[in-house]
Amino acid sequence: TPEVGYAGEPWLAAAARGPIFRAPVVDRATGEQSVLAAAPIPGAGGAVALVFAALEPVGPELARLYGGGRQTVFAITSGNGRTVIARSVNPAQWVGESLSAAEVAELDKAERRDLEGTTRFYEEARVPGVNWRFHVGEEKSDVLAAAARLRNRQLALILGGLVVLLAAVLAVYRRAALPM
């Protein structure tokens, strides 16, 4: 097979002028959506580039490592939210895709329907230095069920504490107050 080069790539001229960090970029060598980091070579008129991290497995790996066995959705988008960089659900369908204005407007809501239409609670963080948004979403029903379990556990602890307190008061009353 012939060796694949990057001559003529649109990012090469920009990299010769200054450092760049972009994703998703289709890697000419693999054909996969990837991350590109490049910087100029001083005095040489060229650039050194590193193409890494095929993006399709990034989202599922985040879900495997940090999802806790739940149906947690992890997604990374561009800073303006217009482009999906990585996603744990249906990554082959979404990585590198552009989102509609309506879908981007939804990104700023804590409770929203995801790209498959499932209502989830989301939290978002900006990734400094690369202009990305990191999103984590949990299904609304799972979050509410977990909150209900926590509430029930707390109520059981409070009730148990009251029973112990009443038993202690009754014991003190019988030992101290009744003999008087």
C-alpha cells in the first residue's frame, strides 16, 4: 500500500503559522474521526503533527470507566455545541456530526431530551484550553428513583433514632421519676 501523507490537508497551513488543536478531524491514514495537535517547526517552514485518539471508542470507554453500571450518557461537543466530538451512545452515528440549532439550544438545559429522545438530567463542564464542552446525563427516572431511595433511607434513620430516643426517655422516666 502506498504511504499516506498529509500534504494538502487544510489544517497544515494553519499549523505552519501557529499551534492548533482540533477535533473531530478525519485522519487521512485511517479514515477515522480523530484529534489533531500540530505546531510549527521554527525556521523550517513546516509543522509537526500528531493525530491520535480515534474518537468513536472514547464515549463508550468513558461510560465503561465512570458510568457505574448505569445508562449514563457521556458526550463531548465543540465549545459552541455545534459538533459532536465523542458520545457514549451510538458513537458511529454521532461522532463528527453537526447538531441543529434546536439541539444546540437544548444543551444549556439541565433537564432535556437527548439525541435519542430520552429525558435525562445533564450536567456540563467546559474543558479549558481546548474549547470543548463535556456533558454527562442520567436518565430522569433513574435519578428520581435514586432520590426516592435516599429519602426513604433517611426517613428510616430518623424514625429509628426517634424510637431509640423515646425508649431512652421511657427508661430514664421509669428508673428516676417513678420512684420519686
